[in-house]
Amino acid sequence: MLERFEGGLVKLKLILAVAAVLTFLTAAQTPGPSLEVPTDKKIDALFSVLTSPDAPGLAVLVRKNGRTLYERSYGVRDLHSKVLIDAHTNFRLASCTKQFTAMAIMLLVDDGKLRYDETLAELFPDFPPYGNSITVRNLLNHTSGLPDYEDLMEALEKAKGPRWTPERQIQDAEVLQLLKKERAGKFAPGASWSYSNSGYVVLGLIVANVSGKSYGEFLHTRIFGPLKMNHTIVFQKEKNEVANRAFGHTKDNDAFKETDQSSTSATLGDGGIYSSLEDLAKWDEALGNHTLLGDKEFQSARTPVKLADGTEPHWPKEPNDDNLHPGKPVRYGFGWFLDPYQGRQRMRHTGSTMGFRTAIERFTEGHGLSMIILSNRTDLEPEKLALEVADLIFNEPHLRR
């Protein structure tokens, strides 16, 4: 009986020893508490150092696969009220407006009220002969060769004295009149590529002429209203007001000064929209779901332009404020740059105007990643910051899909 008991005791000790070893090995293979910094804190670290709570700042939205991954705001809307920027704050979008102008044109084409091959001469019968071969498509993808209206303003003011100021701003109709006084474009339509604010001002006028509504009314009826972008507006001084408005600023040495309006701030189709993170999240959702326009109908916007001879376009060689990459290849559709980033397809646009810098970046294949950065100061680089966020997220194993 004792031998049987002692044998059983030896077996029990052996079992306990094996169990202890297995427990140790399992514990060694199981990671302890993670020291990895959460993604939102990594993103916040990029932006929190850029401004102070009482200075002009920025609003940041990151969306992935149809949901908000990160949303945060930094700084104040203006230096008088010191109201903090939030998701409802409306910023001037500047050239990010062009994607909305392009969508308005595409909706009119889809309605059968407009054709991409329609010319300026058909749409504006008193337009001079150089407009006979400039099409709506040329305007959309910056191959029209239209003169830059800012250059025409400068030339006229040199000849006849000051005419436009931040208080007396040039209007769309005046831009069209300046273009009508010219006898030739910068190049034959389709022969080259040159970023054209003139083209998008004219597109805004086309939206109004063809629809029978003002540019702002059409966008509200067909885009902002259906998407419930309730606080996004086409701003026209003394005609409407921007709710929760951010004012633009420029840094002068170590201090900021308000620089909200210029003589060209009243033009519409090229840069006149104000919007917020809250509303732009709805825009991003609609683009992803093809809410306003079917995938097939929207494909033109995502097709890079080719020149008339079939070659790839390039930025002009001569640098200027609108020539961001002199001499380099450019991929542009309707209202969107389409150049890939690190092999990933994307559609993007930036905006730069008096006191504001903006960027909208959308990766369109597989990743569903969007970054929207709106800033009411000119010393920040939203596009560069957006790509830093993209790099961070693409390197997060749990966020790669």
C-alpha cells in the first residue's frame, strides 16, 4: 500500500513539473502589455506641435474604409473672438473648390444639358475666335490655353491704374470680359497643359448659364443639399454669410496678422467655397459610394488627360505661383490631380489663397484612406502633413487593409 502511494506521489510530482515547464514556455511566448503608441497619439504628435491654443491653426480629418479614424482641431478661428476651431468651423477651400465645380459640370452633362465637346463659342456667342476650339473638356483638365486672368488684371492696372482691391474685388463676369478682350490663348487647345484658374471661373459661369441658377444655387440644389452638407456655401460678400467662419492669417516674423481677402477672393468656380470637416466627411463618403454620379459617369474625372498628340502633359517650364512642379509630368482629370503615391492610386487637390492652405487626399484602391486638412494660416503645408499621416497609417500592420 505504501509503495503504491509513493509511486503515485512520484507521478504527481512529475505531472506538476511538466505543467510548470509548459506554463513557463507559454508565458515566455505570450507578449506582455504593449508599449506601442496608439495610432491617434502618433497622428496627434504630428499636429500638436504646429500651433498654440490661442493662434490660428488647422482642422484634421482622417477616414479609412468609410469610417472616421481621426478627427481633431488645433488653434482658433480668428484672433478677435479666439473661438476654438472645431469640426464645424468653415474654412475657405481655395482650389479644392475645383472638384465641386467639376462635379457640377458632370451633373449637367449627365442631365443632357451640356456636352464635354461644347465650345466657348457655342456657350458664349460673343467670345472671340480663339474660343472656337476651346471645349468644356479642355477647361476641366487645364488644356484650354486660356490666359491667366490675374495676369490680365495686372496688365490692365499697369496701363490704366489701380482698379481692384480687397474691398473692390474682381467678379466672375469681369474675368470673362477680360478674356473676351484677348485675341489668342497661351497655346492651342490640347497642345499643352497649364493650371488655369481662368478655366474654372469660366466653368462656374457655364454652370450658371446652362442650369438657369446661380453657381451657388446649383451647387446647393444638386450637391450640398442632397449630401446634407448644411453649412457649406459658395461665399459672396454682402449676399450671404459663412457660419462658424475661420479667417485667414499670415505669419509676420513671430506674430500673425489677418489676411483674409484679396482682390481675387470673390471669384467662384476656381476657389469660392467654404466648408468644414463635418461636411467634407459627407463629401468623401459620397465620392466613395458614387452617391451623386455613377461610377461609369464619374470615370472621366479619374482619367488622366492626354494631349492632342497622345503624349503625357507636363507642368510648364517657367515657374510661377500656380506652377508647382516646373517641367515635371502631370496627371490631372476633372478637378483632381491623379498622380500615385508610393505606387498607390489616389485623387487629390490642394488649395492656396489669401490666409488659407487646404488639402484633400483620397487613396482610391484597396486602402480607402482619406485625409482632409484645413488651415487658416499660410505657414503650414497641409499636403506634406497629409502624406506624413498616410506614411504612418500604411506602416501600421493593423491598418494596412
